[in-house]
Amino acid sequence: MSGSVASLPDESTEQKIRLLLVDDIPETRENLRKLLFFESDIEVIGAATNGEEGVQMAVEMQPDIVLMDINMPGMDGITASENITQQVPFTQIIMMSVQGEADYLRRSMLAGAREFLIKPFSSDELVSSIRRVYQLGASRRQAMPAMSQTVAGAVPVVEARVQTAGNVVSVFSSKGGVGCSTIVVNLAIALQQNAAVKVAVVDTSLQFGDIGVLLNLYARTTIADLATHADELDDELITDVFIPHSSGVKALLAPPRPEVADTVTPSLIADILERLQTMFDIIIVDTGSVIDDVVLNVLDVSDKIIVVTTPEIPAIKDAKLFFEVTEALEYERERIMFVLNKADKRINIRAEDIEANIKYPIEAQLPLDERSVTTAVNQGVPYVLGDKSSLLTQATIQLATHLAQSLQSDSE
């Protein structure tokens, strides 16, 4: 087999991020080695010259990260990534390309890549990307059962996932404007009041989060206030940053300005959610509609992912694309709950039509009620606190009950 292969790490290097390079250009492979040479926590364990060799080396060496070029003769990076994701599921892939078109990014994510680097990139961009993706894959590596294949006969060490009381529920749509944030606040309050559980709401739509507006809460503190204390998080500090709502729900709001969003890292959000599981029964997370590091990190740790669509062709199309991503990322189908919002019998797109097109069952339908929703949004008073007899409120309470029962069933 061609390509240079470094020796397997000994006991003194077990904690290093083990990285495999896959690029058909010798100069690029050498430059990448040089960029990473002085990083004490990263070890380049091999360099493959094409996609076929990259797959073979990944299976044999089981690296933590594969740095993959997208355009190579023979088997390209997309196909190689698909094979590696299937055969070595705990290995994380970072795709490299000189082209940054959306289609390349989408195809890379569908193939299992966790990040996309556009050449040329700096040493800082490369190293931070590697460390970030390694952290994103930490929970998956810990939960991965012992592999039948081992490196050089060594028995892999698998850490048991820490069991915590609280459940993380993320609400996501790949199409903006379908009502995810409205669902988050009303679902959280319905759970708090009807399921008698302790509920937190976390706004991870970091640039333009609306949870504070929907709950009419003044953002005196936000998730950005935890960024400067990332290494010293504790229950007391997190409690001080949460803002209580009159319903009993507590909210961790998005940063006050878009430029502050960069201070909140994916790893910080993961740490916050892990700690919140010891403080609350259910944590409802509102996400952005773009699949980035933050969203992927939230989805990875979610016990349930509520995917929202509306009876409109663009929203249905985007939902279908997202389900392709979940399959590429090997998310279990039972973790996903498909919800149809703004359901309207006057529209000729029925729930059955959407299910037939996407091949996913719709578990709940929230009826269209523009007047109630608009009034609630403008007044900052969630609609479940208003007319209890409305069809929308009743449907939301039913969704909350179904979600609570599903979480309980999964834990048994």
C-alpha cells in the first residue's frame, strides 16, 4: 500500500487526536503535515494518495479524524467519505475543497463530513476545525460499542456514557419561518404545566434568537455571559444566567447582538446542555435553520429531535433534504419526531401526501391559527396561556403529552 504511515501511538500519546490525511497532491499532504507538526495534541498517523487508499487506511487504522480532499481521481472524496462513515462510524471527516459552493457543502454533509474547509486555509483555521470536530464526535465515540476490528490487535477502550436525568429535545427546521421558536416556547410551557416537569428553554439561534421576545423577557443576561466562564461552569453560575418566566419555565437567551454569537462555541453549548441535564427534567432547545457546528452539536446530544415542516413545497423539500442528512449521520429514527405546523384543511397538501413523499410518519399536527399566533407573538404572551379551548392550544398540549410519554418510554 502506498502512502506514508506513522507508527501507532504508544501510551504517552493515547490522548492525541489521531488524524489521517487523504489528498492526491504530494505538496498538499506535505504542507498539511507542516501545519500540524507543532500541535502537541494532534498526530498525523497516515497520508493516503487517493480515495480508495483513504478508505483502506481508515478501516485499518481507525483514526479520530480524516482530513479529506473532495476532488481526487478515481474515488472522489464524497464517495470515500460515504464508505468511511459506513465502515468506521466513529471516525469524523473534515472535507477540503477549493470550491465553496452550497452544493459541495450539502453533498459533503450527506456523505458524513462534519466540517467543510475551503482552500487555502490558515493553520489556525485547520487546527481549530480539527479540535472542534473531535469534540463533536466525543459523545459518539463514548457511546460506540466495542468494534470487531481492532488496530494491531489492540482492544479499544470504550467509555460508558454518563446517564443523566434530564432529556434534551431540539426543535429544528431547515426552512426558516415555519414556526420553530413559537413551538418551542408553547411546548415548554405545556410541558411545565401539564406534565408537571421542570423545563428549561435554551436559544441556540445565536445571531437572531427570538425566545426572549416571544416570552417578553428582558435579556439582562444571555448565553454569551457564560462564554468567559467556559472553564468554570457550575450550577450556580448557570442559574444566575437563566431568566425565569411567569409560567415556571426558565430561559437561557441568545446573545443580544449578532456579532456576539461568535463567542459561544459548540463545545460550550455541549457543556451547558450536559450540566442542564442534572438541573432540569426536560431541556427544549431552539436551533437555527442552518446546519452548522452549533446545530450539529445540539442534534448529536438530543434525546429527541422535533423536525418541523409546513404544508408548503419549499418547506417539504427542505425537510426531505434534512432527513437525508440524518440518515447520513446515522441518527436513529426513533429519536426523530416529525411535526406538521400550520396544518390547514383548505390547502390541498395533506399530511398523508407529505408522509408519502418524505417517507417519515407525521406524529403531530398543529392547526393554522394566524390570529392567535400573531397576537401571542406581538404581546409576548404564548398562546397556550390564553384560550385553553382553542384547537391550537389543545394540539400543543397533546404534542407535549406525546413527547413526555415518548421520553419516558425511551428511558425504560
